[in-house]
Amino acid sequence: MDKAKIIGTGKYFPKKVLTNEDLEKKLDTSDEWIRTRTGIKERRIAGANEYTSDMGYKAALEAIEDAKISKDEIDFILVATLTPDYIFPSTACLIQAKLDIKNTAALDIQAACSGYIYALSLAKALIEQNQYKNILIIASEKLSSIVNYEDRTTAILFGDAATACIVSKQKKGYEIESVYLGSDGKEANLLIQPAGGSRNPATHETVEKKMHYIQMSGRDVFKHAVRRMIEASEKALSMANLKASDISWLIPHQANLRIIDAIAKRFTHLDKEKIFKEVVYKFGNTSASSVGIALDMLKKENKIKTNENILLTAFGAGFTFGSAVLRKIG
Ligand code: UT7
């Protein structure tokens, strides 16, 4: 059976740069603290009139061009985001309208920072069961819309960005060998936007209490992130009948350099340059977009050789976690 492959990728960053020095002026923090604790130097912030759907649309156009298909060949649009334009309708539908594609299904996936890996799993299954031919995956986040810029523990971390890819059954591409997904809802309160949903609809009180912003217990999340991404990586490797030493490139969720380094300890055979870190330095934590942006950058640097294996791993609110093994074919 032919396996599903990623045949094209894209990304988009808003223009405005928010540096650590900019944050130093507004908050009790320092460039030194942010760099040593997280690795982050700067992040991007979307314009006031630039939305998750706009960024996702631009990343999608690049992925469609890279895949060398016509947009009308897309028959499913999956959008991973925790910052949709609206609670409903879905951002996938808004992007469908912008792309002006007629015969396509459209669905949002809410798996926080693991959303891209969750979307890969769903796309792989739908393509390999011959239900759809060309699935457009988009991950897009306007995290600046839910970050409290008076809270130094979260304001320093997040950035806005989008990525996209096309999953299809062609001869060449990045074959999706395996995807492992997991969840742990017992820890939901450790990373949460408490208001805005049906449990705490918007009221003056929810706004006054700043309940529409991200709230995170950073130290706890850190520990779970390392443990769960290592566990998910081992599961995805075993599903693909591979060992850690068979991996040529490691793309961990770009949330924090120290988390990336902790995961990298399990892959001691890999040289430093084979462990992707560029996104966290320049763009901060872009949630669902992070691993997709990293894959797009690595792919376009033309460094991945035929038959090399790439391991993606991510972790996010929920908790959700997941890993995927890709192999370059052709
Ligand atoms: O994408 C989804 C998953 N999210 C993550 O993976 C994030 C996981 N967590 C982290 O990356 C880290 O926990 C943080 C970067 C958020 C925080 O780093 P930490 O090393 O865990 O710091 P901490 O929370 O233990 O705080 C250490 C100290 C505290 O001061 P005291 O209590 O020791 O006096 C904080 O108040 O650092 C203080 N602090 C800051 N100082 C300067 C917290 N934020 C800042 C700040 N600047 N921005």
C-alpha cells in the first residue's frame, strides 16, 4: 500500500518583531533571563487587522505552490489552531472561502501545540483509506490575541505564525511512516485559557479577572513536556520499527531551548546541527505552527537526504502530545 506523503510545505510570519529588549522596557524581565531560561531572542506579532485565517491562507498558498498542484485538487482542509478567528464558524471554512476552493471539506483541530501532529495523523488515515486525495493541513496561531503582556511569565514566550503542508499519495515526498498521539486531561488546568467558552462566557468579571488570557504553571508544564515528548517519540519509533539511532533529524516542539536539549539527550548519536532549534530563537513558541515551520525550513535548506528519517514531536495544553516519523522518498 502506498503511504501518505507530505508533498509541499509553506510558512508565514507577520512583519512586526518583538524583541527581548522591547519586553525589558515594559516588564520586570531581562534579555539575559529570557535567553538563558528559554533560548528565545525575538518573536513576531500579527497586525491588528491580521488574523489567524489570513496567516494560514498565506502559508497555504506557499504550500500549494511548493506541492505543484492546483488549489482545486484539494479535497480536505484541516486547520490546527488554539486561536481561531471565531469559536465558530471554523477557521478552516474561512480559509476555504479565501482560497475559493469549491469541493472540499473543512475542519478545525484543537489540540493546542500538538495540533500539527494530530492533523498529520488524521490526514495519513484519510489518504491511505483513499477517502481523500490532497489534504491541506494548516497550523496558524495569533497567540498575541490571548497573551497578557503584563504577565512576565507568559508574555516572553509566545509568537504569531503559520505553516501549511499538502498530504497526498504521490511517489516523492516525506512519507509519513508512523504517528503516535496521546492525551492527559487530568492536567488541563496547568495550561488554560479559562474564559470565553461555555463554562465561563465573557462577562465584565471574566475580563476584569483577566480570564481570557493564557494561564500557565510553567515549571509543571516543563516537566510534563519533556517526559511526554520522550515517551511519544519512543512510541512513534517503535510503530515505525525504528531505533533512536535510525533518526537523522530531530524536530522537537519549539517551546523552550532547555526542553529541546532535554529531549535531545535521548538522541546522543545526532550532531548538534541535526537537532532543530532555529524557530525557538527567532519566533518563540508558535504553538501548533512550530514543528511545521521547522520542517518547512529544513526542507527548503535542502539538507535532508533521500531515505533519511525525521522525528517530529510536540506537546501542548490538554495535555496533548504526539510524535511522527517521516522518511524522505525520491
Ligand atoms: O507550548 C506548550 C508548552 N509550554 C511550555 O513548554 C512552557 C514550559 N515552561 C517553561 O518553558 C518554563 O517553565 C518557563 C520559561 C515558563 C519558566 O522558566 P523556569 O525556569 O521554569 O522559571 P520559574 O517559573 O521556575 O521561575 C523562576 C524565577 C521565579 O522567581 P522566584 O520565585 O525564584 O523569585 C519567577 O518569578 O524566575 C522568575 N521569572 C522571571 N524573571 C524574569 C518568571 N518569569 C520571569 C521573567 N523574567 N520573564
